[in-house]
Amino acid sequence: MSAQLIDGNLLSQQLRADVAKRAAALTAQGKQPGLAVILVGDSPASQVYVRNKVKACQDNGLHSVLEKYEATMTEAELLARIDALNQDPKINGILVQLPLPAHIDSHKVIEAIAPEKDVDGFHVSNAGLLMTGQPLFRPCTPYGVMKMLESIDYPVRGANAVVVGASNIVGKPQAMLLLQAGATVTICNSKTRDLGHHTRQADILVVATGKRNIVTADMVKPGAVVIDVGMNRDDNGKLCGDVDFANAREVAGWITPVPGGVGPMTITMLLVNTIEAAERT
Ligand code: GUN
């Protein structure tokens, strides 16, 4: 039997309705939530991502500012902009789109963002708070994945969760959130021997590697929840994830499509984090 789809667009719509309500309530108190998005350089993929983030703000009653800079911007200039946004009372969230050009130290840039405006949750202070179980901001993609599990009432406590990918943006914070929800968590990385041995144990399988078809149907436990964070192009230029969707869906119990799965949830949780930041002011 074919897996049930977890529809990220539908779930996003429901969550965004709540975001819009909270944004309106804040605006009525003279505290319209505001997000600043900074893009350095002209990567076509990043341009699409930031445009979608800003549009989602506009559609849901948040104030948003998109600052676009040439790839030649210096690190000092970028740090000065962040400093100004840190001081700006109309801005509750600051997001610097990654990756940055090679001459800019992204760690230094992330650490320059005031932790209480770090809606990506990437600042070391926020990573530490997440690690110790008292998160201020949950990184958007892993937060969205947890909402997807919640939407199907999946019993995460005691489940075997396997996260494929160990990035600071997805894999590591995802593992922390699953662990805190009571799962037994395995984190696999690009050096993992016999990846399938691990993935076949997974009741919950989260795949975030950026490698198309890294997870095939034979690597999925029958009935598992398969969450595909990948965003790749196939040979025909069509968007696809990291999981061989057509075959894995015949084995899994639930599966997320690409597009229309995790992608919209990431943006939705960015809105939620910005609202949470504004509600704390
Ligand atoms: N680049 C890819 N994903 C992300 C993200 O979640 N936040 C930022 N700032 N940059 C990214």
C-alpha cells in the first residue's frame, strides 16, 4: 500500500492562519512584527528563497525588509548593517541568507546577530540553549519537521529516529529536537558505513544531505515516517528530494513530497519564530 502524504502546503496554510492572527494582534498594540532578510550576491536559488520569505511575511501581516547587496560587499560592511538592525526596534528578526561569499566569515556574521533576533536559531547562544533543553528559537527546518510529526499524531517518545545529515542548519538541531521529544536518535553523516543498516531501523527517517536518491526503497523500514529535507534537480531539471520518492512511498507509512513538503514548512516556522520574537518584546 502506498504511504500517506504529509502535505507541507496544507499544514503551512493552517499554521499561517494562526501567524496572521497573532501578527494582527501585535500590530493592534503598535508592535507589528518585522523581519529583515539580507542577501549578499546573486545566487539564483538564494534569490528565490529570500523572495519567498519576504512574500510570506507580506501575505501574513508581518513587516519585512529585503536588503540585497553585491557579492563584493565587505565583511565589515555586512557587520555594520547587522549592528544597525540589532538596534532597530521595528525589526524583531534578522536572517542572513546562507551561503555567504567566501571572503565573508559566516560564523562571525551569525555571532553578530543579537540572539533575541536570531530567528534562524544559528547563533552559538541559541544552539547552546537548544542543546540544554531551553530553546529560545528552534531552527526553522527541524522545527517544521517536528510540526509535521505532530500533525500525524506520531508517537515520537521511544521511537527510533535516524537523521541522515549532520549540518548545523538541519541535522544537528533536528537530532536535538527529536531527542528532547523522547526518540532514540542516530545521526548519520557522509562517512557512515552501510547507511542502509541504520536507516532500516528508523521509525522516523529524516534525510537532509542534498544528494538525490541517497535513500532508496530498500533502505526504508516498512511503515516508517520518511521526511525528505532535500531540494535537488533531477536530470530533467525537475525539483526532487534526497529520497527515491516513487519507490520509497510503496514501503513507507507516511512520506513528504518534494516540492510541497518540508520547504513551505521552513518558511512557516520562520514566520512563527518572528512572531515569537515580537511577542517577547
Ligand atoms: N540557506 C539554506 N537554508 C537556510 C536557512 O534556513 N537559513 C538561512 N539563513 N540560510 C539558509
